[in-house]
Amino acid sequence: MVRSPSSPANIRQVSRLAGVSTTTVSRVLSNSPIPTDTTRKVVMEAVRKLGYRPDPVLSAAFRRPRSSDTPMTHETFVIGYLSTTLIHESQLHSDGYYSAAMMGIHGVLKSHRYHLLWDACEASQTKIPDIVAEHRVDGLLLQTSVSPSLRQLLAQQLPVVFIDRAYADQPSDCVLMNYERAIHDQMDMLWNFGHRRIACFTDATDNYYNELIRRAHRHYYQDRGLEPPCPQLNQPRNINPANNDQVMREYLHDLLHSPSQPTAMVAMQVYALATIHHARELGVPVPQRLSVAGVNDMNREAGIASGMTTYTVPMQEIGAAAAELLLDRLRNPQRPPRRILIEGQPVTRTSCGLAMSPVASTSPANP
């Protein structure tokens, strides 16, 4: 079924794709106890594939109390989920990272008899998304970086919880992985392998995450009464998908020829993978000459294939915690904002090993 992007899906299209009647679709969307779990799954999958949005005239159905112990305190019993188109594409292809967050969100909302409505929003967008402007949702889960002005507008419209994001200029509910702990643990692992000169790669595009990483790297050395080595290698680099290869090649060259001679580096997974790839392409042995530790497992298959030591992000747990936090905000609208940190787990593979000997370290590899 091909649908014009300008033509929104309707309930008849959902019923045809799901192979059920429009009455059954309505019952599923109104949380009726009549449809079976199998039917619900088929209908909600059709809703997701078509991007169907319940018409506001159905709000009366959503306002019905779901059980004797569920008060009628909200308008729609629908929660909005806002991400980027890129994240949505990853979810559709079952990347196992962003889709895990959605599984956590859906599980919690289903247990509380809420529905989930997805929409996309790009970083440059200034217009309030339709699902908010049309009062289709009671609250919003944001797993995307949006402009400060739009963030403020959204928070004024309805309760908001940020997933994997936090903003100093806007105290709001948020759930994120403890990236500072992840960097500390990866540094500790490298330190125990004998590495003392550990570089830290960050980019200049996402200040929140990169500042956390740089701060954790800096504090690790300061806690030992030391100054971080190779400061020039720890400065954020301007990088984007178009120049990723070039920047990472240049960084690897700078690292291998640095007077401080780093023997290891830490970085977010995408940059750690690129470093391993370029190092092996140039004949630089990993981990014998350079140990590389990543943080997060966004591309798990690539991480396994490259032997990259990493730190898993429990996205399903993060998604579930964000959904619980938003429902709590709906019940307690006056409570102070909360920030929940979720712990990940280190995964040791072959990209990290014992530091090379002082004799070997005097001759950095020449690509």
C-alpha cells in the first residue's frame, strides 16, 4: 500500500493492513477488553507502519476510564514520542538500539493502559509538532535534540521527559545513561592494563555528551594528582557525516605522531569504530600499538565484528524509566524535576590490551 506523504492514514487503511474490521481497530485504540492480545499486536503494528494518528473526535473514547481504579485525570490516554527521522529509520530496521528504547516505553504504557503516538522532529525545526499542537497527547517523550526555543515551547504546552538528553538551561525530567561512570570504568580498565597516556576523542556538535566525556576523562587524571596527557588530542573536533573519514584519519595521524605518544584512546562508539578501521587499514596493530575503548553499543554488529571493547547502553531500561517518569509527572504535576541515571555494563573484547613496553613506545607508528 503506497500512501502519499501529504495524505494522512485513516482508520480504514489501518483495518485493511491489519486484516480486521474498522470496529476492531476502534476497540483496540480505545483499549476495549474485547480484542485478543494477538489482534492488538497486529493492529498496533499497522498503526505504526502507517503512522496513523487517531482523529481528535475519538478523544471521547480515550477519555473513558480503563478500570475502576484508573481515574479520569487525562484527556487522551495517549503519550507522544518525538525523535528524528534518522532514529525512526533505525527503529524500523530493528537496529536493536533505538528500538529497544521503544520496547521499554511501550511495555510501561501498555501496563498503564496508555497508547503511544510517534512523530518526527529535526534539530532545525521551530514549529510545534502536530501531535502537540492538535492536543493529541497528554505528555511527550523526547529522544532528539531540538532547538532551545522549541524545547521551551514544548515544555509550556505539556509535560515533557527527555530521553538520553539533559539541558542546563531547562530543568526538566530526564533519563539518561551514566556516561561519566562509563568513561571512568573504561579508563579504569585501560589503567589496569598499564596505560597511562590515554587520549579522549570528542566532537563539537553535541555539547552535552561530549562535555560529560571530557569531564570524566579530566577528573580521572585529577583524582590521581595528574594532568591529562596530550591536551591537544582532547580538544573537540568539528566532524559531521560528510567529513567523518577525513577527520578520523587526521586524528589518528595526530595521535600516532603526538610527542606524548598515547597508547590508548576512549570515544563514543562511532568514533572508536572508525579509529579501529583506519588503524588496521594503515597497518597499525590494535591493541598492540593502540588500544581503543568505545562507549555505547549503537551499532552492535559492527562492534562485535571489529572486536571493539565497549560499554552497553540499557536502552530498554532507559525507555521504560522515561515512560514511568512521564506518567508520574502526569499524576504529580507540581513535583520538582527529576534526573534518573541508568548504569550500563562494560563489554571487553579484543580492541584493548596491555600497554606496550616503554622501549616500544619510543617509536610511534608511521602510517
